Amino acid sequence: MRFAVIYSALLACGLGVFAAPSAARLSKPSNPGLESAGAPETPPQLKYAFTAKIDWDLNNVSNVWLLHCYWYDAEGQRFGEIVRSTDDGVIPPGTNYLELLIYYVVKLEDGYWAYVRHTGGAILRKTQNGVVRVETDSPKYKWMTLIDFVGPGSFNGTEIMTVHHYFPNVLCHCADCRKITGSTYSTNVIVPGDGFSVIKGTPKTYCKRADSGKTMTSNFCGDCGSTLWREGETFGDARIIKAGVLDDAGALNDAKPAAELYAVNRVRGFLRWPKLNKSRR
């Protein structure tokens, strides 16, 4: 409900609807600290998605505001710019701790808008940990709406904060995953399309309407029948790799889940993961 109200308020400011007819020209950061520093060293249990470089007005203790912010992809290319934000963050008196509750609008390089909710906590001018939810109708960046991103960040000693956004590995309790795996759920490693390629062989495919009502395509081995990965319009260009097909035992150990999809369908008696993000589905 809160997110919907913020959407309405931001749209009323003249920022338009989700879709835009042409590519947008993003401004160049005036502060060198807001330039991309390249992709980070990724924690083994997470998959890197994108980075935000944020300039904060931390001296405004009554209401903390974002001054400038840019989004960068894994190659360091700027693909988004914040054009408006509302901040309900609170700094408890006598502390340097910031409770984060930020809503902002991002102008994407393809001419579409993205609407973002960032929650979490920060130690001013040191570190922050947050969860970031993105909504957009951009065909190119639809993958960003798949799941809430894990967003750890750090300050550079002043007011510039770098937030690296990661895809969490997820458990899925949908009916399709039960049938595909022959189990009560599946464990998945999510990667953006530009970080995925088939280097050998040609898998067979099978398309069907998923629980979401959208078309999903399963890519499987034509010899043994094992499902290798899935893709579909709900996930944009992201690929959902079934963790069980990975040959590397170390990679399987690193596929620690950070979220659940279709958690409401979890089989009764299944061991719950209390610290996981629950999907909005």
C-alpha cells in the first residue's frame, strides 16, 4: 500500500508512466566519486547484478536526502540515474545510525522508468545493509523485478556510498519446480542473461504456462532429460539455473539460499528458513 501511494505521488510530479518512447540521455556525474569503480568481488553465495553510486546529504540530520545517484552494470556502463527521491529515514538522536526507508525514481538509458524501494540500516559514513525492490516495465531491465536484491554498501570516508546489488539464490515451491525436480521444491541460481552462455551442445526446450500465468521455457538435456535452466517473460533475460545440475561440489555448497519463491506453497512440515526473503508472489 505504501509503495502504491509513493508511485502515485511520484507520477503526479510529472515523471510519466513506466514506458517511454525513446532512449534517455543520462547526465554525467559531476562528482568523480560517483563514477563506476568496476564490478566488486562477489560473495560466493550471491550473483552480482549491478552497482549504485550514491551521494548523500548527511549533514541534513532532520531528513537525509539523496543528492545524486547512478546505476552501473557489470561492465561499468552507466544505465540509470535517480531523478527524484523521497526519504523517510531516521537518525536516532545521539547516534550515527540511519534507519533507511527510501523511495526513488530512476531514469533508465532505454527511456523507461524504474521505481525503487530501499530499506535497511546504515552506520553513517561507514557501511549499510539493505534490501532493494525494483519495479519497471522496461523489456530490457524486466529481470530487475524478479526478486528483492541484497544490497550491502560502504562509504568512501565522506558522503559517497557504493551499493552492490546481488541476485540471491532462491528456493522455489511452485508446482512446476516440484514436478521438474521430483521433490517438494527446487534450489536455483539466478544469473542475468548477459552473464550466461551455452558453450557446448544444444539443449531441448519445452514451453508451458507457469503458475504465474506467464510462459516459461525449460531447457533440458536431450539424452538424460535433466532440466538445466529455465527462462520466461516474468524474468526478463535472467536465467534460472537448477543448482543440482552443477558438477562443481563447491558451487553446490555455495548455493546457499537467500530467498524463497511461492513460499505460500511450501509443503507443510518442510524446514523453514527464517532469515530468507519471501517472494511477493
